[in-house]
Amino acid sequence: MTVFEVIKKRYSCRAYIDKPVEQDKLDQIFEAAREAPSAKNLQDWRFVVVTDKKIKQQVAGCTNHQDTFGQAGAIITACSVCKDTMKCGQQIAPIDVSISLEHIALMATELDLATCWIGSFDAEKVKQVLAIPKDIAIIELMALGYPEKGSRQTTREPVKNTVCYDKWQF
């Protein structure tokens, strides 16, 4: 599969079969995350990978879609140990962690797994469930697993609606 084919195949999966993700696939996925670029090469991401069914249900219970995400083979809690800001004013943590998560999503897609970014969650509750220190930022959760068979619908804006050249022309 080419990179573009993987990109086109990736989607936000909201229906998983109850099947564990094999350790060799997890190893490949996190090797892909490790290769992500980061500001100042800080590599500030840290992942708590929840595969235990009971703990997974507790983490899923901290989201607005607990039934959906509790079925996934794993829930990845993506954290950052960086509090720095770039010269442009943007915080490093959400950008670095997001890049690594997209590497995870693309690698998972290549391995015939599916993912879903989860932004609707109670971070303080997740920290309690997973014993994450208070000073560590949870940037995002991501469901990971084997998708249920069935249709998926994704639509994208045409490129002409999202790209202009040389000056703002929207």
C-alpha cells in the first residue's frame, strides 16, 4: 500500500469488534510513533496503552462514547511531559503529540486496524484511573482495534475550498 492509499483508507472508526491487538502490531505502531518529528527533538510524548478490559471500560467511561470505545482492542492515552511554547506562540505538547498520534493512525491503518481520535473526555478522571501524575498533560485519547465490518462514510472538502496560494483568498 502506498502512503496515499493508507491516508485515503484511514477513517475515524466508531465500531470495533472485541478482539485484542497483537503485541507485534502494537510494537510496530509505537515504533511509527517514535519516528514522528518533534519540536527541538524533545520527543515529549508518552503513551499509556490500556488493553485490560476492566481498565479499558473505566477509561471509556470517562468519554462521551463509552460503549463504542470500550469495545476497541486498546485505548491509547497520549500524554506530554513538555510545557514549553514555540517562538510562534504555540504550545509544543499538542502539536508533537498530534503528529505522533497520526503516525499511529496511519501505521494502524496499514496493519488493517482502525483508530479514532477521542477529544471528548474528562482528563482528571482518566488521570485517576491510570495513575497519571497531576503535572502531566493528557493531550488526547485514541481508540485502536479491529473495525466492525460495514460501511463507513467520510466526506472531505474539495482541495480548492481549503488551499490558496501566496495570499489569503478565502
